[in-house]
Amino acid sequence: GLRLAVSLLVLVRLLWSLQGLITRGGLAYLLLLSLGVLGLCGAGFWWLEPTVTSLGDGLWLAFTTAATVGYGDMAVAHG
């Protein structure tokens, strides 16, 4: 009960502080920024990881890592 109430208060405080960014232009900026970061991370995986053979695989690895779903299907796809 108490942890849920504290979590909700923290969430409300976070949303209140991000209120200026959640506008039509701010949201588009945040989406473009996150796509750019994922693109750079995908290129980094492609360059650094020996098992990643294409940019598409690097982008997939970056996305699954950022989404915290893991990349076990990459091993299955190459195995």
C-alpha cells in the first residue's frame, strides 16, 4: 500500500517536471532523439560485435537491448 502510494507520487512529480517537454514539438524532438540514439547504437553494435553481420542486425540488437527483451532470437536466427 505505502510503496504504491509513493510510486504514484513519484510518477506524478516526474510528469509534472516533464510537462514542458510534453508538447507537440517537444514530443517530436524526444522521438527523433531516441531514434538517433538507437541508430548510433545499432551502428556501434554492427562495428564492434563480431556476430553482427549487417546494419539491420545491429539495429535489431540495439532495439531489443533498449527494450530490455533480450536478444536470444539473434542466436536462433544465426544458429
